[in-house]
Amino acid sequence: MNDEVKRAYSSPLREQAALQTRLLVREAGHRLFTRDGFVATSIRRIAAEAGVSERTVYTHYRNKVEIFQDALNVAIAGDEEPVAMRDRPEFEEVLATPSARDLLGELVRRNAVVQERAGALIMAGIESAGADADMRRISDEGERAMRANCLALAEALVATGEVRDGFDAAAVADVLTTMLSPHVHQVLGWPADRYHDWLAGTLEASLLAQRG
């Protein structure tokens, strides 16, 4: 009986400790990948950065690719739920915004948040894609997801009737895919508020018909 009680109480504690250790490893990987690149980052360095043993790292991840993928997924989404951005309620909320300017404003606001969390990590993957097949796969998957999301957003923008003449959904998606990319965010290197204001104004001027 006492053993059963101990197990009932200790299991949640062990689970919490395991989750905390996984978090430490993931955050350590995120820091090193963005600072030093994927190729230069080893499991040994991640373990040292996290303050754990290499063996402990391997109890949570099979290799550094899994660490990178987990760190990237969490950075993009902002949580650990295994739900793609396109399938999240907040994405549907943006699509349902009736005004094109309000839709763009909400899109830019959310994109700025994602770029602050994940932009540098996305770029680390892209920069390593030429030297590592797994990074090429992850980068290609990210680009396809980005294009699909931008096409859905473009269709919603066109449906408002406020898009400039000559821009169909495919052309709007081209602009969104380019302007919302981590490349632009990284090259500019601006503070979040300046980046947000510039991107909102540029997309409005590029895509929406003039008022009046």
C-alpha cells in the first residue's frame, strides 16, 4: 500500500522533472543553433549548454536534428501543442477578418511575433541546408507550409474586394511569401515595432486599392 502511494506521488514529480530537462535541452539547442549554426553544434555542446550529461540528452532526443525540429516547432507556434499553424484557431481568425486592412494588420502583428521567436532559428536551418540533408528537408517543408499559408491568406484578401486590380490570389501570395519571409526580417535587423510598422505600410501600399 505504501509503495502504491509513493508511486502515485512520485510519478508526476518525475514527469515534471523530465519535462523541465527536455525544456533545458531544447532551449540550449535553440541558442546554439542560432548563434553557431546547425553543423557546428554538437550534442556534446548542447549538453554542456544545458548543464546535463550527453546521456541525458539522448534520453529525450535521438539526435540533434530532433532537437532542432522540436525547437523550431515550439518557436513558430509559441507552445508545445502538435498542431500546424494552418490548423490553429488563431489562423482561422485572421482569415475571417472582413476588412483587408484589418486582416493585413493582424497578419503583420502575428508575423512579427513569430519572427522574433523563430526567425533566427529558421535562418539557421536555411543556411545549413546546403551542408545537411535533414536541414534541406526541414527548410523545404517550411517553405511549402509558408507558401500554402500565404495562399490561404491571399485568397481571403482577394475575397474582401479591396485588393488592387491585376492582383489575383497567386500574385498576392507571391508578395506575402516574399515580404513575410525570415530573410527580410533578418536582413533588416530592425526592432520589432519598426519592422511591424514598415511591413504593414508596405503590404498595404503594394496590395490594396487606394481609398476614395
